Amino acid sequence: MKRTCGTATSTLCTWGLCLAICCIACTSAVACTPSTERTIIFEHVPADIDAPVIIEATIYDDGSQVGDAAGNQMVVMNARVDKVIKGSIDTKTLKIFVYLGGCTRVGIGQGIVLGELQNDPQRGLMLKAIEGSNFRKWSKEFEQKQMDIWNAARRNK
């Protein structure tokens, strides 16, 4: 009897372990690690990313999540163009959008934004932003500036 119970428990444990491994291996959810999280706001113009448009901008709303014609999810945010560094933009305000990835962080802030201009029939001229800024590498001063802008926006809502 002892041997039968021991074998049954062992078999049950083996099946449980196999089920756990299968569930972990087959899941499509991926946790973001600090090295994979990215934002569209850069502290400085990056030397390793080329873009047709580079601006200094203030994003003043969290944006709205919408789908494009193909159903891909993106966030569209309103921004003020503070300075044009590269490219031709003749407007003081602009919609900035970015397609959502699993580790994309977007929202209110002020800094360098890179991308390419696109004319959307429904939304007008928009900047398709390049995500690639590792916010964990921002200077403490730049990070504090972003937090101050975010907190001020929250107080005004």
C-alpha cells in the first residue's frame, strides 16, 4: 500500500510539474524588464537614431488609445512644438502617435521627440514617434522635470 501511494504521489507531482512548465512556456505575456522599457521622450538628441523630424516638444495630455485602419493599437497625444531641431514643421501644435508595444511608456512630458510626419485623413498632420529612449538612463534632473510636469498636469485635472 505504501509503495502504491508513493508511486501515485510521484506521478501526480510529475504531471503537475509538466503542466506548470507547459503553461509558462506557452504564455504570450512577456514581462518588461528595465532594459526593455522604452519611451518616446529623449533627454538629448540620440546620435545612434536617424529620423527625418526631430523636435523639442511638450506633450500635454495622456493621449487616447485608438486603432488604425488595420486594427493596430496606438496612442495619440497632443503636443506643443517648442523647437524644431530637424525637419520642416510649420505648426505650433501637433499630434504625436506611437504604436503600442508591450513595453512602451507614453504620456505627459517635455523633451526631444523623433519621428516622421504622416498626414492622416481623419486626424491631420501627425508625428509617428520613434520609441527608444531608456528612461532609466535619464539624469536625475531630467527625471525630476518629467515628474514635476506630470504632477502639475494631474493637479490641474
